[in-house]
Amino acid sequence: MKQLIKPHKLNPGDLVATVSLSSAMAGKIPGRYNYAKKQFEDTFGVKIIEMPNSLKTDELYNNPQLRLDDLMMAIKDPSIKAILTNIGGDDTVRLLRHMTDEHFEIIRNNPKIFLGMSDTTGNHLMFFHAGVSSFYSASLMFGYGENCGIPKIMVENTKKTLFDNSPVGELPQSDEFIVEKIYWDDKNDVLRKRTHTDGWHFIQGNKPVRGRLLGGCMELLAMTNGTKIWPKMDDWDGAILFVENSEIRAIPEQFGDFLHNIAAMGILENLSGILFGRPGGEFSAGKESEQDKWLSLYPQFEKCLVKICAEYGRSDMPIVTNMDFGHTVPQIILPYGALTEINPINKKVSILESAVL
């Protein structure tokens, strides 16, 4: 994999810009946005500002250029030290048709922290194409805007990854997760239900491996496959793939289709390892039976991974599942291109270098 440019670390008092690069949810639910904004500022001691179109609504769908303009403005502004997406969606790929070589040069020449998840995978691959490391993380409204406070594990991991230029080290594991759906308009003070988890599952591999992180949300990886921002084959060679699925609840068979696709491309055979995030979903309060039914499918995702790896002679490749990134809360941060070790013996995943300068 090519060596990515690292951005500089954050410091208390720094300016962080918010952008809406896909869904216009921030403008449609301003109460949630303002709640999340204050919580992020109070927790990390930074100052958040909105880009000109960050809180617009229908205009964002009708004119993707406005979203790209916001991103470029934030990147070029030297006073802005980080860019945080408000939320994901399903529309980021439409920015790509407006991007020229000049846009990628702007990203490359002005490296700074860029954060987000889900549909933001498309933006992360834009940064990757430009040669700049970005961060698969919670978004402002989902994760950092968690009701009644950002989970402690996220606070500590964010400070270690973004505010500290020493090696990130062992990634933390949570003993609980949140998936219960509560409508945001007037429910920011309602503590969401916590579900116990038995931790990460090291389902395959018997020796430590190292590789650089590359991946994102399954649906968006599939959507960008074949475009100019799709990583080159050399970039996948020896990489550690991290992947998760969105709240649309992809079934294990769909995940299998994704794995077969990257295997047919020659990617799967050359990976060093796979990290799989806990499958996400949205389950309303009082519908525990629906949630339990979905979670009962989880072993099928693991069987799918093992089966298809075996088909391509990769039964030796370390695989870790049930991890804390993606569409459940809490979410740890995964820096693109960071050298990472999977140790199935000690059951640890560690980032061996700093994520920022």
C-alpha cells in the first residue's frame, strides 16, 4: 500500500468544521445537531463551525456541488484543523462526478483530520485516492451525539487517536453496545438501552499478522467499486480489510456476495487479515424480539467469512468479528493506512503507529 500523508493532531481550542456530504439530516433535525455539537465541544474542548451549506435541506440533494464546495472550503481554510461529517446517508457517490484532479490535489496539499462513517466511506476513498489518511469514526449526530453523553470508551479512544501523536496502541473493546432506535427530534435526554456483548470474536488465524487498514461500509465499498477512487490492486496487497454493514440490515447472503466479489477480483487472497464490525440496525424501543432475531443471524456472517476464505485457500488468515465500529455505538476510530497488528493468540488488535503528526 502507498504511504499516506498524516494530518496534524488536534489541540484544545482548535476549530472543527461540520459538513453534510450526503443526508441533510442536520438541517432537518436542528435540535439533534445542536445537542451533538455542544456535546462534542464540551467533551473535547474544541470549537465547531458550520460550513455554508452544512445545515441546508433539500438544496443538498438537488445540488451535490454545494456539498463538494463545503468540503473544499473546509480543507483549504488553514484555521480549520479537522472536518467532521454530520451524518451519512446514501448519496455521497454523486459528488464524484464533480471532482477533478484539482480537487484531489487540494486534499493532498492540505492534509487535515477528516471523520465519518457509513456513506462517508466514499469520501474516505477520495482522501485515500489523494494519498491522505482519514478516519473511519462516529459522525457528529450518530455516535458523538449519543444521548446522555459520549460513551467513555469513545472519548478515550478519540483523544488517544486524534489529540496524541504517539502510537495509538491496543484498540479498546466495549462490553456493551447500543442499537435501540429513539427518534431524535425530542429524545436527546433519553438513555438508550445497553446490550451486553461477549467481546470481539477471533474466529480464525493462529499467529500475529500486520497490515495497513483499508475498508469501510460494505454497501459503499460495493457502490464505489470500479470508480476512479477504488483502491488499486497494489493498495490491497497485504492490507487489513475492515468492513461493516449499514442499518439496512444486509443479510449474510448479501455479505457473501460482497466477499465473493472481492475474491474474484484477487483482493481476498492477498489480504493480511479482516476486521468485521458488529452488524448494525435500527430497533425501536419495546421491540426486543425483533432485535434478538436479528442478532441471532450474526453467527451466519461469521460462517460466511470462514467458508469463503476457505474457498480461496485463506483458512489461515486472522479474522476478528463483533468489533466496535460501524452502525452500533460505541465506535472506535480506524485510521486509513495505519500499520496494524492482529494478534489472535493474545486476542488483541493494535495500531502500531501514530495516526497524526
